[in-house]
Amino acid sequence: YNLTLEGHNLKTAALIAEGKAPKIERDWTACLKNFQQYKTEHENAISVKTFEHDYLRVLRDAVKLLESKDPPTNPADLIESCIRDWTPGSATRKRRTNSLCQFLEYCVTREDAPGSWLPPKDRKIHIGRKTSKTKTQKKDPLNDQEILILIEDLQTTEAGIRWGNALKLLTVYGLRPVELTHLQVRKDNKTGEAYLWCAYEKRSGGGITKPRRLEPLPIEGTSWNLLQQLEAKIIELPKLSAEGNGVAEQIRKYLERRKAWTSLKAKVKARGQDLGTYSFRHSFSVRGHKLGIDSGSMAATM
């Protein structure tokens, strides 16, 4: 049936299926090359590094299978072969599934691949769900005093000052770690007042979040003057990769080497909670609610 969709008549398709006739092979390697060009130069163009991280690994695996002596003959088998080594519901399994589905859709619409290669619309059947035993990745908030003590302890070296500044921005503006690499100082057209803008767009199953104006919620008693320092370009920050979860991972690796962080992590664990780089963002949310800011406004600014 799949072979007839590729344009073969029934008799020829039967011969090919029985291995009695040569089958015209598709140049999947060329399709991958064209798809990379499409993703990095057209559509909502992404960087080459993002393509290599989010797409290239799974697509190389897929092309290797498709060009093998016994290739998968339908998208479901191909997808399953490329994701079976990852836990159902995991971020990596989801990313590989979505990336491969995008590639197959491109091949059908732009590379004249047969319609039989269109992936299923409901990708959940491949991605799956985490089991009830799977450990949650949710991180818990710190209180303001714990944040202050941590940052003060870090900022005893030049490197510590840079990383401490990064944590201050996460704390005061409730940022996702990756958003540290997407900050801009802008001027209000009416008042001329400077404000901080986040140009990051988070892609998820629910769509794409819009870039937003950031509103600060400083810890009481602090005067870090972060906006002024950013505007004057005098604040020192660590060099961070702008690619997805890589920023969170860089921050985590630095903090894991600091005694102040490991001791704080033990303290948080002792109260039945979990500490991570998103704890500063969650602390921002708690601070806002304590100040009486309504949930809708908090959600919008975050």
C-alpha cells in the first residue's frame, strides 16, 4: 500500500515488496541537508547550534535507518526506532519525536516524499507519559534571606561576583535561566523611563510566549541597581551560551562546586524540598504574592 502511494502501480508495488524489483531510493541525506537550511535560514530561523542540539542527532539516526538495507516503511516504525532508548514522557524523547515529525512533514510538503510519510498528528502516542514513580523536576523557592546569604558568600571572588550578578537578575526579575541571554534595556516612548525587556520566546505545546517587559520585585532592603548597571553596561556577568537549557546547566555546574550552594541544598532537602536554578524564579513568584499582587499580573510578568 505504501509503495502505491509512492506512485507505483499495484503489480510493480507487489514485486518491490517481495524484493523482486529494484526500488527507487530517496536521497534522505539530501533531504536532511535541505531541512537544516530551511530551519536555519527560513521559517522562524533558529541558530545552527540550536539545530545541532535539538534536531541533528535524531535526524542523523533517522537518515541512517532510512538508508539502511532494511529501512522502516512508515513513520510510526521510524519514530519508535529513534526514541525507544529514552524514557516515556522524558524531555529528550519529546524533543526527538517533535524534531523527527517536523522533518517528515517537511519531506512530504517540500521534498516530494509520499504522503504515507506524514507523521501522526497526535504525537503523544510516541512521547508517552512519565510513570507515577518518575521523580519530578519541579524546584522549590528559597526565602529572601537564603538568597542574600548565598549571593554574599559567592561574591568573594571575581568569578563569584559575575555569577552573583546573574543570580540577582534571576531573583529580581523572576527570569528563566536562559532569559539572561535575551535581555535588553529600552526606553518608554512616553516617559523616557528605562526598563528591562526580555526578547525570549518559549516554544511549548501551548504555543509561543511573547517577549515581555520585565517588572522588578527586589528583595526588601537591597539596592542592587541592576537596571542602571545594565543600561551603563558596567555590570559583569558570566559568559553564557544562549541555547535552551544550556544556560541552566552552566549555572547549575558552577553552583554545584560552591560549598554555600551544597550546604543550602542539604538544608532545603531536609525540609522535604528540592533546590535548583529555577528556585530563584519561583521565589520571585512567592515574593509577588506576599506583596498582594494578583495571580494574573504575576503570570503576565513572568
